[in-house]
Amino acid sequence: MAAASKAAIPSSSAVLGSISTLNNPSLLKMSYYFTILSPTDTPLFNIAFGTSKGGGDGIARFRFPETAQYMNQFIIHSSLDILEEAQWTNGGMYLKHIDTYPPAAAYITAFLTPSGARFLLLHQPPNLPSSTSSSSGLGSSSLLGTAGSTTRASSSSIAANPTSPQTEEAVRQFMNEVYENYVKTAMSPFYKQGMEIKSPVFRTRVTAAGKKWL
Amino acid sequence: MTSPGDAAPVKPPPSFSPGVARVASTSPSRYPGEHETTQSLDAELAESQTVSSPTPLSATVAELPIRSGSSHSRSGRSSTPQLARSSIGSPFDGRSDGSEDIRSSIIRSFSPTIAVHASEDTDDLVRNKGFKGGFWELIRPFGETVSGKVVIRDSIGSSRAWEDYGVRFADFKGIGRTPSNRDSGPLAQMEEVLAKQLDSSGGMLGASVRTKDVLGLPATTPLCKSFLQQLLCSAPTAPHETFGHPVANVIAISSRNAAPLETLRQLYADGTTGDKQPPDWVNQEYLRYYVLVHDEERDDITESIKLYDQMKRHFGLHCHLLRLRSSQSPSANGSRRQSICRGQAKQAKALVDLGTDGTPYLFGSDATAIRAFIRELVVQSVIPFMENKVAVWNDQVASRRRGISGRFMSMSRRWAGFGSSSRSSIGGSSGGNSGNYDPTRHSYSPDSPEAILRKMADFAFMLRDWKLAASTYEMIRSDYGNDKAWKYHAGAHEMCAVSMLLNPLATSAKIKLESVDQMFETACYSYLTRCSDAPHALRCLSLAVELLKSRGGSATESAAKWAMRVMDFGLVGSAGQIIYTERVAACYASKTPVGAAKWGGRRRKAGMWSILAADQWLKAGQPTLASACLEEAERLYADVLQADGVFPMPEMQSFVDNLRHAVKVEYLGARGFDTREAPASEDPLDTEETSEKLDMRHHRRSLVGPPMQLDAGALNTTQGPLDSQSPPNDDFERA
């Protein structure tokens, strides 16, 4: 896996040069949760991964405790409200950043497919004050000692800002690549529309795309 | 009139019918004859006093807005048809809507403060009646709502009648002084009160009396409402806002006093000199109102009337003769129970005492007399005084500031920073120079234009002339910023946004929500970062949440944003966090979808926040409240989920199932059922047994019923697909 990702990075370095230079390795430890939802809101595919850029190990570290991973689904599900509104106002397939869940600083980016399936990517900067990783160098930003007030701190550094144009562009590349693979998977004679995607090949490809772009 | 303590249905609602009939039948039998005579005397006296609305017979007064003692010009004006059309304005119009209720309580929490300064003998008389705090404590609850309609004329001359006008009585000695027990800070005290409320109610508070409005949208929970009320009245009197400063001072003596006029003079002098006088940032130009309390049982009425005539000669119109009985009303008797002041209590301690036994009782005749006194005080003296003050200040200070020269002065002052050191000389008299602010004491002197403009805006706000208030706040807010008077700056921004949102004439299209948001942002930043004043910041944000929520439409999004900001800043404690979680849910829930396509709803978000609130209530050991939230969440999710109510996402479903089960177990445990039986009810086979248990408590069924049925359904449906799908799933993954 590691070898594959290393092979993939140089091919994209021309495009991503601007991003990777901005990435302070110790800062950007984003966690991602990617979901494909059917038109009836049934999840077809889920994957959680962390960033692989700048020395990231590709493991998702969400802010919620291990027992509260359902929160990702709740946030994704709740952002469907916004998505249903945004899909009529935005002409493109890639809707960019549509929703935020401020208490956990979770950002939702959406991508529509013509068949009605929705790609939703939740990305979350690391939890700075109580983080166990090496990101403590930023220092405590919390105003009154509360957890969760990291939005201001993260917005101060461009690299960790999930709404920056660079991030939007990287997510767009990721979404396009996943979409390509999704179309290939959906064209498989063994796949019926609305079925959960269980193909290990697809999962591997999505993982690779995540490593490559995010 | 639902106070937090009154929420339990067992207590009789306060009756506002005139106490005549009831008193005649229920008065102590010791004084039957005397009572009759006092009643007739009362009526005589009322006529002789030239009071045009003698007793607040609410049935008759409610029909037509009477402005008693109004001047000729005013009465002529208010009879024009144009004004008659717009005359009745009350937040109670849409009473069924919870947000209107909240709006009204917000409006009423910014009501004029009237200081009460009573002589020793008056306090003694009242203490005999069982009111330990003296005269102030006796009349305080009656200021909550002035009986009948109160007509207020705004700056452009149109009048509106308000049904729910109220005033706040404050002890004169307590104004501007922080009570000694407030060492923990108001926020900590509020948390304490909240925890006590949760404990004492045993969680019954939230769930049972949660009302629904017409649309079936959730009204605010009583808990949240009481929290908001405490918050609004917990702010201590501060220099930067004049809502706590006295508008009038009621000086009271009793008929027992040997030297009444000397005492009055002494009490008057206390207000202007000496150590009892309010802090010097309080404007001394308030109304003095003189009250003679007559003891019906001990003293001679002719003597009192003679004295009262003398007072009228000395002090003019602002006098009142209040006739009270000095004996204590027996509580077992059916006299009207003392209504409990709910929101206006200045001390949180008083709020803790709500609903405790030992509340003194009053004779019906006393209650009627006090109500008439307060109506006369407010309608004839306080409101005209405030209207007059607003008009005068608007004319003398604001228009000069607003005019071209004032604008020029303020601009020149702003630009004077570039190089010229002659800032103070440029300012002159018109705009007020920056030297008016005393940075060491963090206040303006009360006669500086900045302070007067703020007071004028506050007066306009209290008179519910929000247009004038908003424009005045808007005018002065930048001045405060230039003077680096950050608390004033924050307060002006806050109140400007609030009065813009309260103005019913400004439609949602007209006012720009961005600018309101920006003002709240600035106010919050000034309060929190520049002044580290958490209570005011919390008040500001809570007002933002509630008012934006009541605006509806896209404003609810920013309401939810501000509620999250409250939690993010950590302004509230653990119980407060949960309350604000509920508020976020309520904000999203109040955004209703429009059109056939149902765009713009926020049902999923609202449902998520309700689930989160339920989870937190459960963790806080409040299964009843958790159950209410869960029920709410189910109602919200009903629109967006499939007909079977199953979440499409498995982890969500399992979490919600677990939560339902845990809430049920805790709830039944808390209700005294055997908890060991409850897990069995999870088994669909045992539903008969559970339904038997529920039959014992019919009124609880709505709480426990729906989760159970849904639970059973959910189990059935989730079992099916999982059983059939999981094995091939594994195989496929392996292959």
C-alpha cells in the first residue's frame, strides 16, 4: 500500500505542488470520512481514512471518541438537508463545501452523480488542544478553555483550512477520480443499482485516490 | 403568568378578577361590617381622587384602551381612525406560538425599573402582614403585569396599547450595589438554580408540560424558558446600560408616621445625598413619586386624607394614597394568593425560593388597591415622564447630533487622529468630545451626551419604540468605539441589533440579516474579549438566538449558529450546554420547508441535535427530559425517513436503538418500576406485559408509547435485512 501511494505521488506533484508546499507536515492531519449515498439516502459505500500527505499515516483520527463514531453518519445525514437545497442552485456536479458542523469542525463536501447517487466527504482538522499527536505545537487557542474552539486556530493556517481553494481543488480531484471508478464499478454486470458496493477493487482505488489527493 | 414554580398544575392560577366579590365571601369573619364600609369608602375615594380608571376591572378595561389622565391633545390624537387601526399591539396576539411568548418575555425583561424607598414605619406595617422584605416585597409581584392596557405614544405621535406592560420594582438601597452573596458570579448562580430546578422537579418539568403550537412545532421547553428569564434578569445594574437604573423613585410613608412631611423630605434627601444615594453614574433626573400608605385597621381615614391633600399641595400630581389592612391574612382562608414574581426578581436567590411554602397571603381588597396604585403610577406618571424625557432628549441632544453639524463634528473627531492633537477642542459641545469617558471608572458621567443618548435609546426601548431606539443606538455605537468605551460599545451594538429584530414593522426583507449578525458579532467580541464579561455576552448571544429564531426563514440558520457559538465559548455549564443543544434543534426545526418540493427544511439537522440532547440528558441522569427529546427527534425524523422510521445508516440506527433502550430503562427505573423487567420489554414477545404496566399511568403513555412501538418495528425490520445480508457479505469480502 505504501509503495503504491509513493508511486502515485510523483505523477501528481505537478498539479499538487502548490498544495504540498503549503502543507506543514506537522499540522495537516486531516481525517476523512467518505460516503456514497443512494438516491434514497441508503449508504452504498463508506470509508474512513486520514491524510497521507506530509508524513500522515493515512489513519483517521476523528475528534469523537472511539465509541462515538456514529457521529460521522449523523453529520453526513444531517447535511443532506443542505445538499437537497444546494443541488438546485449549483449547476456543477461538484458542489464544493456545503455544510459545517461547528462543534466538531467537520466540513462536508458534496459531489452529485447523474444517476442520483451522492458522494459526501466529511473532513475534519485534528483536534488541536487535546490532540495526542504532534500538532500541539500550535499552542492552545481556546478562549475559555473549552474544547472545540479550534475553528479559529485552524483557519489561521491555510494548510489546515478545509475551505481554502487548495483544499477545494484537491477534493475535486479526489471526487473526480472516485467518480470514474464508481462509473466503472456501476457498469459491472454483477452490480445492480442501489446495491451496496462491496467490490474490494473499488475500495482499494478509493483508498489510493485518497492517498493521492488528500 | 406561568412561573417555573407554577408549572405544576396543582397550584391555582393567580386570579385577576377584582377581589370584591371573593373578598366579601372569604374575608375573615371578624370584620364583616368594617369590611363593607371600607369597600364603599374605597369607591368614594376613588371618585374623589379624580382617577378615571378607578379599579382595574379587567373585563371592562380590556374592551377599550383607556388612557387615564391623558392630556387633551393626546386623547384627540388617539381617536383618529388611523391610530385606532393600529392601536392594539401586543405580543400576546399570537399567543399559541411559542416564539411569540419568548418575544414577549424578552420585551418585558427590559421594562422600566422603579426604585422603592419606604420609611421605617411603612416597612413595619408591611412586615406585620407577613412580608419580611417590607413595602418593596409587597408590591414587587404586582409590577409584573400592569392590569389593563397601557397606551404609549411613540416618537412620531402614534399610540399603541400594550396589554402586557410591566415594570420592575427594585429596592432603592440595592440599586447599583452588588449583593453580598454574589461572590460566585451570576453565571455560576444560574447554574446552581438550574441544577436545583432539575433536582426538585425530578425531571418532570420538561416533558409533561411541553406544549405544542398550532403547526405542531415544538414550543420552548419550560426549562429553557426559565433559563432565559433568569439570564435576562440576572444582569447586574451596570453603568453601560440604563435598564437597571431607576426611572422613578417611589417614596412611601405610612399613616403611622408622626412627622410625615419631614420623613418625606428625609427620604427625598436620601436619594440625592448621603451614603444611600445610587452610584454617581446613575442619572439623578428620575421621577419622584410619593405614596401614603394608610392603615385601614388602626388609623383614621380622615386624618390620612387630610395628610394626603397636604402632600398633593406640596408635591403635585405624583402622589397616591394606598389603603392597606395591617393584619396578616390567614393563609388557610381563600384570599387571593400572592402571585409569585417570576422573571423580574433581581436576585437569583429569590428565584430559588420560588414555590416554597410560607408565601404570604393578601386580602383581596389589598391586592385590588395595590393593582390600582401601580396602574396609576405607571399610566399617569411613569410613562408620561418617560415619553417626555425621550421627546426632550431627542430634541435637544439627538437631533443636534443627528444634524449636519453633529455629523460633521463626529467625522472631524474621527479624522482628527491624523496628526492633530486638538481633538478635544474640535469636539466642542455638539458631538461630545472623547474626554467624557472616564477610562478608570469605565463610565461616562450621566450628563454627558453619550450617556444621555444611551439613556434616551433605552427609554425608547422600554417604551417599545424600537425604531427610535435602533436609530439612536446606531448613531452612538461608533462614538463609543472611538472613545474605546468597550462595554458601552458592546451594549449599543447588542441593543441595536435587538431592537432592529424586535421592530415588527421592519419586515425580514428590509432589515439586513448580515448587518444584524455583524452587530452581534461585534457586541460579543467586545463583551468577551475586551471586557471579559461573560454574563453579558451570554445574554447577548441568547437574545440573538431567540430573536433570530422567531424571525423564521433564513434567520434560523444564524440563530442555530449563535447557539452553537454559546456552547463553543463555554459560557454555560453542563446543564446549560444541553439546553443550548435543545435550542439548536429548535432553531433548525423552526425552519419550515416551503413549496411542494419541501426545500429548505432542516429536519435532519434538528433531529440530530434532538438526539444529541437526549443522549446528554440521559448522561446527566434526566431520563424524563431525554425521553421528551427523543420523542421530539422521532417526530422530526418522521418526514425524512422512510415510512418504517428506520435510519438508512446502520450505525445511526444502532445508536438510536441503544439510546431508546437506555432511556426507557432509566425512565422506568426513575418512575419506580422494576428495572430488571424493562430489558425484557425490548423483546417483542413481551410487549403485552409492558402495555399492562403502561395502563397504570395513562398520562405517561404518550411518552413511553411511541418509542416502544417504533422500537419493536425497528427491530423487526432491521433484523430481517441484516440476517439475510450479512453472511453473503462476509463471503464476498473474503472472495
